[in-house]
Amino acid sequence: MISASFKDSTVTFEPWLTVFIEQPTGAEFFGAYKLAFPSEDEDYETSLPNLCLRRSNWNRKADLKRYQAALNKKDYIEGDEQISSEISFFSIAYQQKTVELIQELVTFIYSGVTTRAIERREADWQGLTIRLTDSIMAFELAYDLVTIIEEKLEEWAQRWKSNFLELNFQSGFIPDGDCRISYRASLEQLLDKF
């Protein structure tokens, strides 16, 4: 979840659609978050954001170099230098392309997702994880792009990524201060499951 204050009102967002792309050189994340507690106020859409967009990037080589140079490895790992991330807050009314891409994915999922085995010698992406949670369903698909293919889904994911790369993250609603990110489970909790 992501939360921030705007005009002294705290607004909380929950994951709506997230895409995680693993590459040989690192990883990228592109997420859309919807209001966790929607408002009945008709003026809300113009006075406060109802959509949060986040893009993050992890560069494996640069991270390894910084880790090796760090005097205190523990502080480095617990810090926030490994991943560059941008978060912006918008009105859904002004992010129609993003909403259309989400609706396109929902339609695609309802028609059925079919993967097939393949052996790709070269792939730009190693792994693809898509999570969608709307008012009707929760959907998650994660697969290795070296051994599995779903052309339509991969083409859609490329357009989702392009949409985020084209967005002006400096526009939109400016929070009163820093935003806060919380996760369902910490890294330590996830590791304990193994």
C-alpha cells in the first residue's frame, strides 16, 4: 500500500495492477494503485488524487558495485540505494491511457490466458509477473520467458511499460510530505516461508 497526505488528508492506495519484469541486467516494476477507501464525495476527483502510479528500476551491476564499495554492508542492504523509484499521484480522469490498458488486460484475462512451452535462446526479459486486483477478481501470473511464451500478454506488458516510461512523473498532485509504502510481508517473513 502507498499513502500520502494531501491538504492535511491522508489518502491510501492499494495495488490495482502491477507488472514486474526480470532482466539479465536487473528488474523493473510498473504499478497502478487505486484508492483503498473510495470516497462518496463528488468533488474528491478534482481536489485529491484517486490514482497512484509507481515505476522502479534495479540495476544489478550498479547495485553490486555499490554493495562491494559499501563500508557497512548491513546499512547498505537496509538502505534505499539499491532501487530507484518514482511515485506520482493523479486523477484517473487524466490517465485514460493507463485505465484503457488496465481494461484491455481485464478483457484479455476473462477471455483466457494460454501459455505454451518454448525454448528461447535470447529473450530481453527473463521473467514476467503480473498481478491484478479489481472489484471482481484477483489474478496473478508469473512465468519464465525463456521457457514459456504468451505473445499477447508480453505485447501488452511492453505497452504497459512504454506507457509508464512516457509519463511525466513530475506532474499530478504533490503530497504535503513524503509518501509511505507498506508491504503485506517483509523480506524476512518471506524468507521464513522457505
